[in-house]
Amino acid sequence: MVALAVGVFLALAIGLMATTVGLDRDRAFYPTVMIVIALLYALFAVMGGSTHALIVESLVGAVFLATALYGFRSSLWLVAVALAGHGVFDLFHGTVVSNPGVPAWWPAFCSAYDIVAAAYLAWLLKSGRIRATA
């Protein structure tokens, strides 16, 4: 429960901070966030010393990374979908990939962060505060 609350709080705090100081005026902000998020499970695989997990996590991460890059070039709505999709993936991660480096609290935290960040980005796009296309 704490991991969920922290994930929600941090996603809102970082989103609001990025908007307040203007970091998210650059269309690259949320794709960059998505890229970092996509690669964290690979980092955990390295920390856990599992080559198999590293390979699987890298392949999964590559899909989210490619979506973030394509979304940056075409529409940030794809980045919002990728963030939300990663949040859903977090909920099932342990049943899909055995990664000994993942902290027990991480999937709940990351799911909450990803879904709230996706909702915040969708709100920015819908309200016209950020343009979806270049």
C-alpha cells in the first residue's frame, strides 16, 4: 500500500514540477521518462545477476523504448499509452519474467507511477498544454 501511495505522489509531484518549471514544454520530456522506466527492469536483472532475465527484460524494454521514440516523432498520445501499458505490465511482471533483482515493492510502486504519469500526460495533451505532434 505504501509503494502505491509513493508512486502516485511522486508521479504527481514530478509532473507538476515539470509543468511549473517548463521541463515538459519540450516534447522530449515524457518520452525520456518512458525510456528510463523501460530500462529499469534490465538494471534489476543486472543487479540480480541473471543473464536470462537481462535478455528478456531488454527485449520487453526495447518495445517500450521503440514506442517512446516513435511517439516522440509522431504523437505523444503513444507515449501516454506506453506509460499506461507499462503500468499494466508492472502488475503482471512477476508472472511473466523471473527477475531476482526486482525489489518486492517495485511492481506496485512502478505501476502506480506509470499509470498516474500516463494520466497526467493525457490531461496535458487533452487540455492543449502540450502539443501531441511535432
